[in-house]
Amino acid sequence: MAKSTNVYKNVPTTSSIFGKKPGAVTEPQPLESHGPARVIAIVNQKGGVGKTTSTINLGASLAEVGRRVLVVDLDPQGALSVGLGVPLHELETTIFDLMLNPEAPYSEALIKTSVPGLDLIPSNQDLSGADLKLADVIGREQILKEVLAQAVGDYDFILIDCQPTLGLLTVNALTAANSVIVPLQCEHFALRGVAHLHQIIEKAQQRLNPQLKIEGILATMYDSRTLHSKEVLNRICEAFPNGVFETVIARTVRFPDTTVAGEPITTFAPSSRHPPRSRRALSDHHLSGDRHYPHAHSAPLSRGKYAGSERGERQQRGAEYQSPPDRLCRAWSLGSRAPRGEDHRLSLPR
């Protein structure tokens, strides 16, 4: 029988931030065989929110517990490849070459990383020409899915690091993936694009990939010293009930150092206070088989202008009928136009 454990001990979580007790997660069990892989796209059209860092360290944490993991660099900047110690100027075959010739063996571009069980398909600036090269290809949205179909049986997880746009490459990732993780920086401007991204994912579900689902929103760069981070986390939890990961990735100076070293934080700074434990907690959540991602059960930040009044109650009742994108747009727009000096925190429905 699988044993439950509190993987969230001594790491920031949405529940602990808002004064709740996080639940237990089933411990990962050894595997007798590998595959078929779950394909997860790490997507957010805003840059600098932690997509690449999340891909590297989630992949390394999954590999630590005996899972075979393939990470795919789908960004022409090649940040994922650099973050795993791969010199871009020495690459002979990349994901771009595989997409131009999907029938070629994916092993031609495969690179073994320094982490046992973690493999990489790299990219470089050649990938920036994908839109032009693939413009006349019939079914161009399905090309990455064709490439990865060869690898699904060899791995337990395939993680796709997407570029910070919603172009053809990202659409390919959404078509190839079983689910999506959305890293979200705990800052005000990071909220703006999430509603649009949610709508793009819904369109991909309707037109290209009916099985696609949002795995969860991952709060990154959380700074426990600021009320601002807590307010942003509260708003996103209210806009997406049951859609925010329990794990929260705290801001740390160690992450930039790992990029220079070309290795995950789990090996570069395993004794660092929060980040390695947080990444392992996130990986254990993926392996537990529990697909429910509890939201923050938000603390009472409802000290807005109409909180407690009849008008405030009407606003709350109206918000109950809004979709997550509508609610998020409402939260952002109301917060952004608050007069200077006025408390602009919102009273959104629980």
C-alpha cells in the first residue's frame, strides 16, 4: 500500500501562506517499466516568469525518484539547453531539424545531461525560422506531436519548455501535450496575460487537442517579505479555484547561479532553504496520482472600497457567474485603476 507523507514540510505552499494546513501526498513508488510518457507543456507568453527554470528543476526532481524524463527546448533562445550545460554553438542536430524531418529518429538530437535519467532535445537560434519554413506544411500544428510520438514509449514524462509567445511553436506544444503547467510570477503585471492564455488553451482544446487540460498554475518568485506577492497569489487563486498548485516557488539568488553552473538547483544547491524542496514537492505531487490541486482558500484580503456593503455583495454575486478569464481580467483592471493611496484589494468570491 502506498504511503502518504507531508512533502510540503518546511516549504512555502498556498495553504500555509494563507494560514491553512497543506495535505499529504502519496510517496512515489518504484517503477517496473517505463512509458508511456505524460507530455506536459510549460507555457506562458510572458517572459521571465520561470518557465525554463521550472522545466529544468521539475525534470531533475522527477529523475531523482527513478522516472525517465525528456525535456524539449522549444525556445530559439536555447535557455533550457544552456541551463543544462549544453554549448549552443556545438550543436549539430536540434529540435528544428527534427521538425523539418519528423520521420528522422529523435535520437539524432538527443543529449544525455549530467542528471541520470534526464535527457534533452536542444534548440538554438535556427528554430526562429520555424514559422517561415513550416508555413506551407499541411498540418503544421501537428509536427511536434509526430516527433515526440517516437519518444513517448521510452520515457515517463516529457516536458516542453515553450518560448514566450503564442505563435506556431507554442501551438505545436499545446497540440502535442496532455496537459499544461502555467508558471506565474507573483507580481501584478504577470496577471495580465493569463486570461488570454487561458482562452488560447481553450481554443486548442476545441480545435486541435480535445484531451488537453490545464495541469495547474505554478506560483513562482514568491517573496514572503512583501504583501504584494501575497495579494497577487490571492487573486489568481480566486480566479482559478482548484487550479493553483499547492507548491509555491520562492524567490532566491540561487537560481541565476545554477544557470551559470549549467545544472539543476537540486544538485547545485541541495541544502538551499526552499527551492530544491519545493521542486521535489511539486514532482511528488505529479507522481502521487492525485489530480486535484487545491487552491489557497484565501485569507480575508477583502478590504476593498465596497467590502461589507450591499454594493460589495452585489459585486460578489455577479462575479460568481464569470468565467476564470473574466474574473481575472476584472481583478486586474479594478486593481490597476485604483487611485493612489487607496486600498485596492478586491473582495472576490471564495
